[in-house]
Amino acid sequence: LDMGNVEDPEHDGTAEWNVYWDPFAAKRVWESGIQIELVALESTNMVPLSLDVRDRWARERSIEGVDFLGQCYAIVPPLTHYVTNSTYFLWDVLTTASFGKEDLVKRSVVNSEVIVAGASRGRTVKAENGRPVDLVYHVDRDAFFDYITDLAKK
């Protein structure tokens, strides 16, 4: 993506938070031999905590696990009209769910590298000679919310 989710006066806004937090550690991971599955903002931006999701959980709150799920996210501002700095996306939940149910997401192999210095520090970019990673670029939004809601019912 052209824009990330970092808003910092010393930054150009192109990085994703987890890599921005410690770009040197991310670069070290990129330089290792481990397999990398990059669940990127391209996919996580597809699963905001929106009013329809909250309403669904509220309708099913008689089920203890779904009630717990709704309570956990109750204080998080929902996406209403447009994305703001306080909009919450289910970043980590999507990352975890993509391992439990791989068909929720679409992946492609891309070569990439991590920028560690300058106004773009923490940005992950496609690079012809970069490290191949499995990029998660799309999620089936409805299937994702069905999956995590069904898990909460168990």
C-alpha cells in the first residue's frame, strides 16, 4: 500500500506499525532463513470492527463465548463513516485465524525488503532482489467473521 498505519511527525506514514516499532528486528527476520507469512494491511484493512459486526455479536450475546467476544471489543471505537486513527481492525485476529483456516485468505509470493532508516523506516516494500515472502493480500470478510464467531460459540 502507499500508506501504512503509522502517524508520527518524523515519519512519512508509509510503514505498518509492527515493522515500524522495530525495523531492525524485522530486517533481521527478513535476513533469516525462516518462512515468512506477511499478513499485510491490504488484508487487515478488510476486517474493521464495524457496527454490523457489533450488532451481530449483540444479537448472539446469549451465547457465553460470543458475549465475551463482544465485551472484549466493547470499548473499541467502531468504524462508522470513514477510517480514522482510532478505527480498529482485527489485525492479530486475522493473522491467527489465517493459520487456523487457511482458505479465509489469498496469498501470493512477493520479493520484499524492510526499510530501516529515513522517513520511511519500518516500511516493507516489494523489491526485485528482495526476500520472498508469502503475502496475505485478501480476506473473505464474511467468512472471517463467521469463523471467529463460530469459534466463540464452542
